[in-house]
Amino acid sequence: MQDKQALRKAMRAKRREFVTSMPEALRGLILNRPPQAVVDLLADCATLGLYYPTAYEAPSLGWARWFAEQGKRICLPRFEDDAAPMQFGEWPNPWDDDALEAGPHGMVQPDASAPGCAPDALIVPLVAFTADGHRLGQGGGHYDRWLAENGSVTTIGLAWDVQLLDALPLEAHDRKLDAVVTPTQIFRSE
């Protein structure tokens, strides 16, 4: 099996090729609203952590807006600097990017004036995943460290179907996601 770095490079290229082959108008419709099974899974969640997607990641903004309309508090990852641990800042209006700024690691994040928050559940990005809920992340370990320090919160990955693999190289700190949602399927871990 490939090492994680080589696998990330190959899967990023595969994801980029898939996304650029899709009409832009179609991309805007995909994953616009969470499926009912996810809504049910997050019924008791009051504060939801999401990610602001990069160009080729599965879109999460439709979910942020839908959950905000349902009364959930929406938070995004925030870093004080390149070496700081991941925290979360509130994004009170996911239709308005004015409260966001460029952050370390090429991420868009809530500005420094945003109140901090601790999500009850996380919607996480990924580079690749397995049907049983293992995730290959970006390689920084930010989510792994945050999850290790913040107990058991529900974790759901968003992905394109082309990111599914049969197996991933795993390490002791890797944690299974509770579910992974693609445009065509929901994968639940056991």
C-alpha cells in the first residue's frame, strides 16, 4: 500500500480531475442539503463544526446554511497562526463571507472577533475514505488532535464518490468517522 503522502498526492489529483470535469452549475446543486439520515444523526447537536471548502473539496456551504436555518450554531476551524492548534470560531451568518478572513494553511476562517465555540458534531473534509469510515485527511493532523482533546463528538465526512478506496494506511491515532456522505451514498461505520 502507498504511503500516506503519495496517496494524498494521487487522490488530490483524482479529486481535482473529477471536479473539473463536472459542469460548474451542477457542482452548486450537489450536497446542497443534508440527507434525512444525517439530520436524524445530528438531531441533538446544538453547535456544528464545518469546514469552508477549497476548490476541489466536497461542498459544505449548503449544509452550513441549511443547519443554520434549523437553529444550529455554525462554527468553522480557526488558527491563530501556522503553529497554533485548531480551534473553532462562530460563523453566525453562513450566507455572508464578510466575517471571514484568510487564515493559515490556505483556509478561510472566522475573523479574530468571532466568539469561540466547541462543536457537538463535526463535518470534516477528507482526501480519501473507506466504506467503513476511515479517513485520510490533509496531513496536518489538526482534526485528529482536536478530536483527541475534545472527546467523542459525532464526525461526518463529506466526499466525492471517486474518493472511496478499499483500504487506507492507518496509524494508532486515526479515528473512524461515524459516517461519510457522498452525492450518491451514505456510508455508516459500525
